[in-house]
Amino acid sequence: MASETKELSDIANKLRIDVLKAVATTGTGHPTSCSSIAEIIAVLFFKVMKYFVRTPKDPANDRLILSKGHAAPILYAAWAEIGHFPVDKLTNLRTLYSDLEGNPTPRLDFIDAATGSLGQGVPIAVGMAYVGKKIDTNTTYRVYCIVGDGECSEGVVWEAINFASYYKLDNLCIIVDVNRFGETGQTIAGADVDVYKKRFEAFDCYVYVVDGHNVDDVIHGFDSVSRIKEKPSVILAKTLKGKHYLPTEDSEGWHGKVLELDTDKCIKHLESLITCKTFTLKPQSPAKKTPKDEKYHVQLSAAPDYIDNRKCATNLACANGLVKIAQSHDKVYVFDTDVSDITHSNKVKNYDSSRFIQCFSSNEAAVGIAIGANCRDRTIPFISTCGTLLTKAFDAIRLGAISKTNINICASHCGITVGEDGPVLMALEDLAMFRAIPGCTIFYPSDAVSTERAVELAANINGMTYIRTSRYPVPIIYNNEKLFRTGEAQILRNHPADKLLVICGGVTLHEVLAAEMQLSNDGLHIRVMDIFTVKPIDKEGIIKNAEDIGGAILTVEDHYAEGGLGEAVLAAVADHKIAVTVLAVPKIPRSGTSKELMDYFGISSANIVMTIKEMFGANY
């Protein structure tokens, strides 16, 4: 209908005006990046998407992820124009006490996940689409993701598209804003949409090219992709950066610039294009309701069942725990990165293949996909991978914290006990990495029982969790009925004559216990603490036990000293007169057997005995 087309064009120009007023008021923002997608946003919000305006995160609603997050002002303007909040609040853009931040974050009730670190919105959208097609199978919602052409240089975009194609996510529509400009100049492909078309088609996507400023063309594009089955769709929108912002339209050098714009002149021009006095178009409601999930409490389907003094690697116990929580709750899913044979997460696949999601060797995308799958509480996701591979995914991990996600990460092959594979595959920076993530709970279990309980606790925590495990078999030290709490360490050796508190976790706990036995035979007693969680750390327990024995602590860890357990303990006791000595991996290791490496790099029982005897000399 011509009247509908005209109204949508007018809405697009009204959105452009809203953006200009907002950025002019606060003097900050990216108006030209907003203007290029104005018609796309208008058509999506007022014609294509089906959603409840008052409840933006209703599980039945269509989803929109703005991967080019710096264009947030026009997304905010759309929600305001649709009636979700007053338009005049847009002038609080990017100010301290406003949730209308420079890039979208879930402080706003209509934002599912933080975006703006370029490329990361695509795997989040893909994760949502996977849930919509494979898990919420009785619903009809679709997932839309607006991507900048510049961010198509990010590898994670193609990792995610590869996943979407493999799983035939026909409920996913990626819209690429081909405005040919990045921040400093033209993008690699410029305005050549054929280059993008060939690339997306190579990943078996259906591709439709539109004039992104022609409303009828945009509508036809969305109509076309809505009928595609068994493959994701991509709309390539040819646009002009700064469209209708007269000094900037299709011009280089205007990215993120506000003050130079002749705002009043631009607004008058846009107002002259608008003929509709009032907007009558309203979004459609979802055709099908999606039931909301009730609050859940996840438990192991059965208590740990290990035999005293038998050995079990904590990564194997972690997999056992994953199977047990999957048995007890149908929202538990495991995201694997093609390492299930060595992490043992194939146990979940063998239990229920529908709950095991193969992300292949795409660790960065896997984290984003899990974040998307967790949105609106649709799943309880556990990522199973190797610790070293997570350094590739740090951008997605930090974005997950900003997104307030509840993803859980199980990392195997941590520390030098990886052995012969060498330093490339030894996670020795992981504690430092996750300690820097706000709100992340870090589990450092030391045997199979505590590992299963860590998995159980993680499933119920509001926020990101990290479980550090190893493939090195260690003895069972806890009773199968033992329960644990986050932030509560365990004292395993305690004597009235203790002279030193030794704090450790993981494989080093067993080295410390062996050292304690030898030292005790020599008449020197140490108190042994299994930390269990590095974050939150048991500050009260550490200080109390350290002061009980005279104020001396030794930490032992299979991790570099920087950012690890020792520094966490130092921070916990900083305001007390407590001396802390740190034993950690001192330099880049090399290949060797696990036992050789622990001895060579100073964290074996023999090294611990020697260090403690040197600390006390003849005074014991």
C-alpha cells in the first residue's frame, strides 16, 4: 500500500530527527551510522517484527540484536516512537544516570545482551535462533541481527554464520548495512554488494539484495526471506552513511562526529520530507505464546559415587556432573568446541544428543552462542572446552559479563599437568582472566566429589561461572555426601601446633597433602586449606586460620603467579598483618610428564617441603 510505504518512510525520517536531537543535546554519539539503517529499523519495528511493546522480553516476541551497537540511538528512538518510553528521554543519551548508554546493554528492558564490540552480536543472535528452532519448537519467533559492513571483517561473524548454516537456522535473518564506510575510511569491499553476496552464499545462506532506503524494497526483502526454509537468510542493504544528514551523506570522515553537523538545517530538511501528521502503524503481536520458564533449582540426579583412594581426573568428574544435572533439569545444554573426547563431555551426548550442541573449533562464537541461548532464560548453558582456547574468546566473555549472562564455562587441561602437549595447551592465565570478569564465580575443585558439586552449584548461580579442571587423575579426598558452598574453603589438615597456613586448589592440593605428611613426620605441622572457590574467596576463613597459626600463609598453584590464587589471597589479607609466600609456575613451561613438570617448575610435594623448611629454618 502506498500510504503504508509513505508512513514508514516518514517514521524513518522521524527516527533520524530523534537521533539528531539526542546527540546534539549531549554532544556525543554516532548519528551517521544511525541514519543509514533508518528505513530498516522503521520497517522492522512497525511492519515486520511481531512483539508485545509493553513486555519486550516476552519469550514469544521476535528478537532484534543490533550488532553494530554504536548505532544504539536509533534503536532507542524506535522503542520510544513505538510507545515503550517517552521520546523526550532520548536527550539523556550517554549521560551518567541514564540507561541509554553508548552501546546497548541489558540495563534496558528491551535489550537482551550487550553489543557493540563489533562482530559479537552475530553469535548472540545465532544462539537465540538455535533455541527458537531446536528447543522452543512450539513457537514461531524469528531473530533479526543488524550488522555493519565493517564488522564483517571480524572472524567471529563467519564462525557464527558457519554454525547457523550447519544447523539450518531458517528463523535467522542477518541484515548487513552496506554503507561502505568504517571508522577511518572505506571498508574492504566498499559498496560492492556482490562481494558480500558471494561470501554469504559460500556459507549456504539465502541472500537478498535491497536498496536500504527504499521502503518497498526493504519490505519485499523481509517478505522474501520469511519464506526460506532450511538455511539462514541475509539481507544486503545498500545504504548511504549519513542519509539525509546533508553535510555528511555518503561522505568520508564523519564517523562518530556530532558537533560539526548543522543540526537545525538537517532537522528542517527532514521535517520537509514528512507528510504524515500522526503515525497509525502498530506492531503485530506474536501469533503463538511461548510459556515462560519457572524459577528453577538444579540438583545432581544422584550424589557423587566414587571409591576412596581411587583416582579420577576432575575433567571426567565435571562431565559426570553435567550428565547428572542434565538428567534432573531439561534446560541444561552443553556447548562443545570439538574437544568432547578429551573433556569427556561426550558423556552428555551419549545421554541425550539433543542436549549436546557442537560448535566445532569456534570458541569465540561458542561463548556468544551460549550467551544468546541463555537470553530470556531459555536454557542453562554449559560451555565445555579447554582452558587455553578461552583466551580466543575473551572479548565474548567480557561482553557476557556486561550482558549479565548466566553462562557456565567448564575448562579442562588447566596447568602444567597437561604434560607432554607442552605450554601451548597449558592454561596458566585462566584464573587471572576470569578474576578480572565482574561477577564471575570461579570454582577450583580438587577432587571428583567437589567437582560434581561445583557443577551443581554453578547451574544455580545468577551470573557467569568458571570451573577449572585438569585431565591429571587425582585421589578422592571427600566423602560422597559432602556438600559445598561458594566462598567457603575447606580445612583438611589441622593441628594445635600448626605454624603455617597452606592454601591451594586443584592438583596442587594433593602435592600439599603429601608434603604435609612428610613435614608432620619431621615435627613441622602445617594447616591445609582447599580454597574451592577463588572468587568469591573465603576471606574470613583465610584471615581467621592465618591468625590462629601466627600470621603466615603459603599459596601453591598450578598457574602463573600473575593474577592467580596467590594474588587473590594477597588481596584478601591486605589489611591484616599476614605474610604471604607464593609458589606458582615461574616461567613459560615446556613438554614433559606431569610429575616431571611439577617438580621442575617448583610446585611438587618435594618443592613444597623444601620451601617450607627454608621458611622456618631450624625454628621448628
